[in-house]
Amino acid sequence: MEKQRCGWCKGDLLYEEYHDMEWGVPVKDDDTLFEFLILETFQAGLSWITILKKRENFRAALDQFSYKKISAYNEHKIASLLENKGIVRNKLKLKATVSNAQAFMHIQKEFGSFQNYIWGFINHKPIKNKVKNYKDIPPNTALSDVISKDLKKRGFKFVGSTVIYAHMQATGMVNDHEINCFRYDEV
């Protein structure tokens, strides 16, 4: 018997694997939270499947998403990344990746970890929605508006409310699996 999955991932093996193994699983590790934040910022204006297909290329190009290394990237490094056909070559997003790594580390200093900061918005407990059809999920919420505004105030770029809501979904801050999906009760 085939597993019942959320409608958005059906029919693409990469999407289904991501859905089954990662999407909506609570992430409390700063390294992984940073990776998803960077991937979500690159997704702005693109489809998530485009980013997923380039994920390993991003990982190789961006030093395994090491925010410490990325925070020190200079113009020469950004210029070399703009030549990399395996990633999304957007100068503004690449520059934002550097400044976001720097802002990420400032938050770590202030809160002890990025996880303490971001999960503090929901009292460190995932929000479990009751989604019947993924098409009914809003692109953003009042909470993602608040988080986006705070991140921008702290120097982050490409972190609009829609990007932040996608980050919240990906990292399990919010469970938006459809209620008939086999992952709904598992995450």
C-alpha cells in the first residue's frame, strides 16, 4: 500500500524523499537551521524543487554551509561563486548570504544559539496545524511577519515573511503536513 503524502510532493522522487525525511521535522541544530535559512533565501522567486536539485552544489560551493567561513567571504569569493553554474547565481543573494552569516553569529552571541532565538518565538514547541489540503496553507502568517521584521532589524536580507514561513515549515517550527499524510503524526 502506498503511503499517503502531502499533495505538493507527489510524483517527484526528490520531493517525496525530502518530504518523507526532512520537511517538518523539528530542527534544533544551528548548522542545519543556517543551511535551511540560506536555501530558503535562494528560493525567493524560484521553486523549491529548483533549490533542492541544486542543494548539493550549494553545499560544495558554500563550504558545507559553514556560517563561520561564509561570514568571511570577500568580493573575490563572491565573483567566483557567480561563475558556478551549479548554484543560483544571483549577486544580491550571494552578498546577503555573507551578511546573513554575520548576523547569524551575532544572534548566537546574544542568545547562546540561533535555535534559542528562532524557537523562542514559539516557546520552543512546534505549532501543529490541521491542514486538509496544502493549497489552503497561507504563504505567511502574523508570526512569520514578526520574525521577518525582527530578522531584518538584526541585519538579515532576503528574509521576507514568505521566506520565513517556508523556513518555519521546513525546520518543523510549524507542522503543515496534511492531516491525512503519514508524516502528520510522526513529526
